[in-house]
Amino acid sequence: MSYKTGVDRKQQLLFPATVDEYVGAEHICRLIHAFTEQLDLISLGYKYAELKNTGCRPYDPRMMLNLYLYGYLHRVRSSRRLRDETNRNVEVMWLMEGLRPDDKTICNFRKDNAKALKETFRAFSMMCGETGLYGKKLTATDSVKIRANNSLDNNHNQTTVKNALGRLEKKITEYMKALEEGDKEASESTPCAAEIKEALERLRERKANYEGLQTRLESESEVSTVDADARLMRPGGDGRHLSVCYSVHTVVDSENYLIVDFEVSNRANDAGHLKPVLDKAKEIMEVQTLTNLADAGYYYSEDIVACERSGVTCLVAKPPEGGARKAEGFRRGDFVYNSEKDLYVCPRGRELEFKGVKKHVSGREYRTYRTPKACGSCEKKPLCTTRKYREVERLTCQDILDKVDQRTRSGKALYRKRQEIVEHCFGTIKAVWGYRQFLCRGKAKVTAEMALAYTAYNLRRVFNILTRSGSRLSLALG
């Protein structure tokens, strides 16, 4: 018995005559090519979309976009690795028509076309809507934290800077003391003194840098020195308690789990992001009404009310009330609202009547309810409040929030679909494709990188849908 034998390396072979024969008619490269060919690069704002009569001839933005989309589909994001693919990958050679740009040119394309790449993602989303791939009835919204190109050591707040300055002061004092003691000793200690002076100079430079950060932190909550836009967050599910991240708010349609739109934010919480991202999603899908599922992070009264008034039917989980339950005494949730009489009934059965509307510093308007006389004669008053009487506040828009809460509780079967709809893309991009950290820095470039990842995800989904449905890709592409 012997091993299997291969082809003699020196034997001459008859390869296909054209590169096109290496890429099948049903290959995903043809979908990438068909998509980029129908884009209006000038309206999208791509650099070099309009040619000039002077200067060196640039690369066609379509070719560069083909390269990046193929790279993100196959877990290759680095400009140097993409450059290598143009030299050894037959599929990339087909997409690039044999062109081999250097890594700097590839890197500059993503940097110079940050806004255009986001618009390209939206152009593909609109194509999905026009071809009936969106159900346009039910969507789910969630956010995912992706680490920025900025380590924890390069993120500073008032506490970390204060601690660092304290350590540096202590170290400088130790070196100064050692230097004084060295001056009193014999001349053979002179080299040691020179080293101490050099170390002192480095410590003073570091101290000056931290003092500069301390000045900046008087007007900022935190400072990231590598990626200035990134902020400290709890990534969740990544094995880290804290990391410097960006938050990507994403809307996914329930029909084929295709991403409709997204927004990159450097805020740790989700409050205030639901309405803007859903407005853009409705515009892309060209609908006026929509049902959307979101988790408790998006439970923000102004956002929910604005969505409801704009035609979005919300199902949003209500977060639990803060604070530990007292062993004795009454919490805000123990007071029951009577909508017919517009009053609150306390746990002792006494009525708190409407007294007026007041505006908080946050800008929210509240209706206030109280009955001072009833509180004054209540034997349980010490367990209820330390003030003269108990006052209950109710948001002026609370009626709408109550409807949303009731809808979410009664629609548990529908709400359970939220995770399977929106977590699908997060699992694919982070766990399967391994995109756990951005390569670029700055919110604009990070958005461009996310646009490429999400466009690649949607391309893969469309390709799989066409393949699964039995449609020939060559026919679908016309």
C-alpha cells in the first residue's frame, strides 16, 4: 500500500483560458459585482467618482468597493491582507479585473469614503425593500457594543488621573530623595545620579501629560487618547466588565432577518436612540406604520411617545423599579392610579388628588397628586414619607406609556421574537465572523467600517435566500 499521489509540479497543465471561467455563474462574487455596477457613485459621494483630466489615473471606486465587500464577507479587513488577496485569490482577481493596488491605496479608500460607504449600505437596503425582501411590518431594535481601537489604559477619567498623579508624585519624591543621598556619597555614585536624573525627567514629562488630561477633564467626563470619540462601556457577553467601545443601534426586519438601518453612538445607554433609527428605517422601507420590538434599554418616555405618535407601534420591556423594597413602608408602585377620577389611591385607601403640572430640570412635565390633610392624620405617615405629606408624580404622557406596557404584557408571544430577529446579525458578525473590535478610529470611520460589515451581512443573507428558494442567481441578477 502507498500514499495517494498528487500531480507532478513540473507537469504542464491546460488551465481555463479566462479568469471568468474560475467564477461560477451562481457565485456570490457575481452578486457583489452586480450590486456595485448599478450604484451611482457620484450621487453617493465617492472620491474619484468623477474623473479629472490631470494627475495620476485613480482606481475605479467600484473595484475598491468590490474588494472591501469581498474581504468583509470572508473575514479579511486589514488593508495589507486585502492587498495580498489581490495577488493570490482568483475570485478577487476576477472582481478586481487583475488590478493590484497597494495597501496604502486600499486603506485610503475606506478612510476617504466614510460617508459614501454608509450611503452605500442604505442603497442596498432600499434595493432589498424594492425587491420584496423586507416584510415591512415587524422590526426589532437592539444595540451591540464593539470594542474601539483604544485600550483601557488609554482611557482616562478624573479618578484614574488623580490616582496616576498620586503615584507619580510618590515616585518623584523617592527619586529626589535617592538623588540627595547620592550627592553625599563618593564620586563613584555619579553615574547612578545621572540615571536618576534621567528617570526624573521622564517622570516629570508623564506628570505634565497627566496634568494636561486633568485640565481637559474639567469640561469632559472622560478622555480617550487614541480614539477620541470612543467611550467606556460595559460590553456584555464578551467576558469583560468594562471596555472602551462604540454602541451600534440596529434595526432588523423580521421577514428575512435583513438589517434595515443602523446608527453608531458613543453613549453607553440606549435612551434617545429609538426614534431616530426607526425614522430612517421607515424612510428606507417607505412605510408610515410599523411594529417594533425593543428591550428595556430603550424604555425612554420621550422616545416611546414620539414613536407612537409617528406611527410606530412599540413593544418595549419596562425596566424594574429601582431601589430595594422596604421591610415596612410604601413605594411609588404601591399607589394605584384611577384613570376615571384622575387620582391616586394610596395603600391605606386614601385618595391623592390632582394639584397641578410642574416641569423638572430634565425638561419632563409631571402631573402632581397629593392630599395634605389625609396624610396629616394617617398613622402610617412615618413609614410613607418624612415630609409633611406624600406627593406622587405622573408623567403627562403616562397614558401612552401605560398602553405600551399593557401591549407588551399581553403580547409576550410576539415580544419573544425580538431576540431571534435582532440577535441573529450580532451573532454572525461577532461570533462567526469575529468582528469584535474596530480597526479604524473616530466615529465617522467606525461608521464606515460598520457599514461594510452590515452590507456584507445583507449580501450574504440575500445570496442564501436566493439559493435556498431555488432561484438561479444568474436569472435574479438579470
